[in-house]
Amino acid sequence: MLSRRFFLRSLGLGLLGSAALASYALAIEPRFRLVTTRYRLRPNGWPALEKPLRVVALADIHACEPWMPVSRIQAIVETANELRPDLIVLLGDYVAGMRRFRTGIVPMRDWGAALARLSAPLGVYGILGNHDWWTDVDNVRATLVGHGVTVLENDARLLRPGAAPAFWLAGLGDQIAIRLGSGRFKGVDDLDGTMRQINDDSPVIMLAHEPDIFPKMPARVSLTLCGHTHGGQVWLPFLGRPIVPSAYGQRFAYGSILEDGRQMIVSGGLGCSIMPVRLGVPPEIVLIELG
């Protein structure tokens, strides 16, 4: 039979552990942790290369105080540059996604100036995310362009990395850009129109903020890069990811996904949306070595 003292001690330890875990999830992991997640792969249609193409992907910055201040963005940019990528891609959602919890707005000119320090030989390209559309899409777009980021919206560009074969970099418009009410959305994505711009057999990398487009992605696309889900923001042992903002649930929640010979990587992102909590899904920079 359990004694009252044992019960109270166990209860106290349990409450203390819960408080420590909550403090870590609220204050430590989302604000101070940063990991680099590396993938080495050669997807279908991608040539074998003596020197792999290095692509850095940054997703879901969600600039806001105190969780993602300018100093944090500057540190992320510095770490990304130290990886010496050939190409840097930004996967959308630059503005805050936490109306209830943020204590200060980071002006667009400030986070734009921080991103302007990103550097790669093939350039810095970005797409827009749902929160960019829901907040002030014109100013987000102008901020990116004004700070040296080429924004792709249903657009494709042929890139030529020196001695290596050329490849297409394409970017889709956001799939839930316009709120219609009652939980309904309208996208501005045009996959068919984007693919029609690709006029040779060079391999294709597709940028799409939400991963839900993946079942429609043609086999012609070697690799799809996405953000949006934040990896669920919370991962619990035995329970997994309780909430994933995708119609496909856990299927497209995070990481490298291979279906029917098609490859997709879903970044866990950098910032927070809805609530300032991360647990078991630390903010990440994605480094992909292709070929």
C-alpha cells in the first residue's frame, strides 16, 4: 500500500518535471536551439555529380518578439552561410503566426535586412507562405525582392551551376492563400502553368510552401521542398505529432518522403505558429546534397 508521504513526493516530482518540460518547450527549444538536418540523395532524374549540389532550405521564420527577433534571424543566416551552399531557398512564412502570444512585431525592413546577408553562388530564391498572404502579401513580396531574394510565384528559372548540368528551380503560389471563411481557403497555386514553363529535360526542383500538393506533383519533378507543418511543432514519445496542419496528417508531417518514385523533403521550420511551443522538433536548417 502506498504511503501518503510517497504519494505526495511522487506528485511533487511529477509536477516539477511537468513544469520543467513546459519551460523547456516554451523558452528553450523554440528560442535557443538550432540544428542542421542533412540529406544526401540522388532523386529520379538527377544526374550523378562528382561534386554534389548543396542546397540550404530555410522555412517558416515567423519573425516576432521575443521568439524570433532580428538577432536570432541574423544567427540563422550566419549559420546557413557557413554551410557554403550553392543555392539557398526560402520556403515561406516570414511574418509572425502568433497573434495571441507575440509581444512585439519585427518590422519587415528589419528581417528583410537580415535575410539580405544570405549568400550563395546560384542566388537566393523564395516563395510566399499562407501567413504572408494573410498578413500583408504585397509588402512581404516587396521586402524580399528589395533585399535580393528572387520570389518565385508559379514561376520557373533555369539555373546553370558552372561545370555541373543545368536544372530548373520552380516555385508555386500558396495553396491556402485566400481565406473564404468557415475554414475554407482558395489557393493561388498553378502547378500546370508552372510546369509549362519548363521546356527541356533538365531536372526540376519544386518549392511549395504546403506539402499537400505532393500527390499531384508530376514525376518530371526530381525533388519537392516544403515547409508549413513545422513538423507538428510537438513530438511526443509513443504519441508522435498530435497536430499536423495538413489534410494528409502524419503522412506529410516531416522529413524525407518517397512515394511512387517521387521525392519530397518537408522542413521542420524555424519559428512557431499559433503557439510559441516546440518540443522534440527543434528549429532546423535543412542542407541537401544532390547527386
